[in-house]
Amino acid sequence: MKLPLILLILLYVGFVIVLIFVAITSLYVLGTLVGIPTLQLLTGAVSAGSAAASASAAILIWRANVQARKTVLIDHILGPAYSEVRQTRELLESWKNEAKDVSPSASFLSNASSDWRYYTLDPKLRSELENFRSEIGALEDQRVLCKKIAGPIVTKAASETFGVKNASTVYLWRSHMWTKGQIQGENGRQPTWELVIEAPPLWAPLGYHVHALQVVDFNSMQQYYLPLIDQNEKPLNVEEFDKFWEHATKLADAEPLIVSFREARQRFHESSANLEGKLDSEIKHLR
């Protein structure tokens, strides 16, 4: 309960007590003037007024307690749940828009069941939160599996497109600064996640650029190098890279597990947005 509200209630109760004291004193003086029968009538009226005042004070205290319980429910359950659902939805959007390879989690909801206040939620809303938590785990398992499947697909597409037999791996190199003919950069990665989630393969944070593609055969040490941008940030070998990526995309589109993951991600994104709206409405209703 908030301190200003407590002070207001105490002030109200104190004011009622003072009024009762003044009324009793007045009744005593009045009794000496008008007589006992009249005094008894007035005393009954004052008693009724005192009872009404006490009832009003009790109602105020009850309302304050109810509001305090609602505030605690928002601060400890609904608010954190809303934040976690929203953060997860935004993460799913960054998967596709920025190729962020980050695992989703539901750390708060995983521990919320240990708080008794969690079970005061509407059963339907609680069921949706629990489904959300379980779906995150299933989606992460699919994500990890699809990345493993995408590795050989990317390698096969590069081998067939660039003529590197028995290619072992494919790297896209990203740097802030690079020189002409430089193969490796500040950060190299296989574009497996971009392929799985259908994200732009050449996306890079502000100030960085994907400047080269490298295909390596670890057995023969043969490698293929394809520059993708010059020092003036002008794209190079666009047609060759697009041919490679289109080939990889077709192979991925024919893989049932990858297609299933993409569909599951879309459904989960939609259900997350719906759940976020319900939590927001519940918080506003309690306030």
C-alpha cells in the first residue's frame, strides 16, 4: 500500500473520532437542557452516524488493499511477463530483418510458477503463458537443427556454383576496413542462419560491410575467393553471388524441416503479438 494513501486513511479515521468526541460532549450539554427522552433519540442518531462513518472507513481500507494487491500482481507477474513476451517478439523480427543469430528464452515464465500470485491469473491467460513458454523451447530446438542442416546445403550450392570440388566450408567475411584482394576480414561466418530464416545474406551492422566470399576445401587446401565490394563500397560480382544464393535458397526450400521451422516461427510471432495485446489489456484493466 502506498504511503500517501495510508496517511489519508489515518487522517480520515482521526477526523471521525474527533467528530464523535464533539458529538458526545454536545449531547451531554444538550441532555441537561432538553431531558433524557430527547437525549436518547439524539444519541441513537449519533450512533447511527458513527456506524456509517466506520463503514465508510472500512470500505476505504478495503479498496486500498484491493488496489495494493492489483499493483503487486502487475509489478511481480503481469509486467515482467509482458516484457518477456514483447522482447521475444522483437527478437523474432530481428532474426529476419538483421539475421541476428540469438536464442530466444523465457527465463521469467520458467520461474513464475514458483510464485503463488501467478496462480491468481485468469486460467485462460495462464494457459496461454504456459503454451508460450513451451513453444519457445520447441522453436529453439528446431532452430539449432535447421542450422546444422543448412551447413551442407550452403557448401553444396557453393561447390556447384563456383566449381570447387569437395568444398568443406563457406565463409562470408565482414570488416570495417579492408584492402584490395584481402580475403579474410574481422569476422567470418557461414551464412547458414541467413539461409534458414530467409534473411539478407549481405546484411551488416552500420559501419561494416560483407566484402568477400571464401570457399575452402580443407583436404586439398584449394580455395575460391569472390570479392563482393571494393574500397569505394561499390558492389562487385553481384551476378555470381546471386546465382550462388538462389541455388542455396532452392535447396533449402526443398528441405521439409527448414520449411516447417519457418512456418512455426511465423505462427509463434503471430501468437506472441496476440498474447502481448492480452497482457497489455489486463494491466490497463487492473490499473
